[in-house]
Amino acid sequence: MLERAREVTRNGRYTYVEYARFADDLVILIDAYKRHDWLMGAVNKRLRQEFAKMQVEINDEKSRIVDLGRGESFAFLGFDFRYLRSLRGVMRPHYTPRLKRRTALLRELKEVFRRHRSQPIERVLSLINPMLRGWVTYFAVGHSSECFSYIRDWVEKKGQAPSGAGSETKGLRLGAVE
């Protein structure tokens, strides 16, 4: 659908139109240079024409135009995308797991800890490891380390046995998720 737009706007190894699609979700990225502003209208028109041929309607309530250069952000497939200045002063894309996704994972983990409160920690680990492994694998791209640290700290805190006076703290310590 947009392959032709990508090829027509190619300049050497650079493309001025790029897109990502998954199921019924679509993100179109257009180069931010002022001389390419016309592409925004052209791509929008082309997209609506192609969807009309397939008798598919665009949900205008869910669809929006975001200018990352102005500090706006958007969510796609569980990630928040924004454009930030790096430590070297260069603008670069920055994508992190959405807070909503992290909260959902913590809710699931909390339920496992609650249901298996009296079980040995090895049993609880055998239940949460696949959940954590899948989550970490999916969100391994981008800038996820801060989110991963938060989850690791939360799980380690939940896995600690209550300590009484004079007892040694025996708890859960996660190195790397296997």
C-alpha cells in the first residue's frame, strides 16, 4: 500500500516515508524536514483511497497526527514513542514500555504472590519466571532498563520473607531472568 510512496521518496539509503503495521494498527513516519510537509497530505490522501477500495473506514477518533519534534508522543504495540535529546545533545527516538503494560504485569504478579503465599519460594519462582521472561523478551528493544529495574525491585521486595527480631532476612534475589 505504501511501498510505492517509500520507494518514490527514497534518496539513496534514506527514505522519507516509513511505516509499521501490525494487525489493524498502523503507524506512518514522515521525515520532519519542512520541504517534506507535502508528504503528510499526500500520504493521508493515498491511505484513505486505498482503504476505500478495501471498504475499510479509518476511525478518526483513534487516528491522529503527532509531531515528535514538538515533544508529542504516541503509543504503539505497548511502547511509548517520543523524540528526546541524548546526553550528547543529539535528538533521537526514545521508546519505553507503557506504564499501563507495566501496571498490568505487576497486577498479574501480585495475584500469583497472593495465591501462593504459603508455598515455597521455588514454586512461586517457577510460576513467575515464564511471565517475566516473556515480558522481558518482548520489551527488550528500546530503552527499557529503568522499567525492568522497577519490576525487579518490586519482585525482590515481594519475595522477601517477613523478618522478625534477630532473624536473618531470607528472600528472593533475582539476577538475570533466565
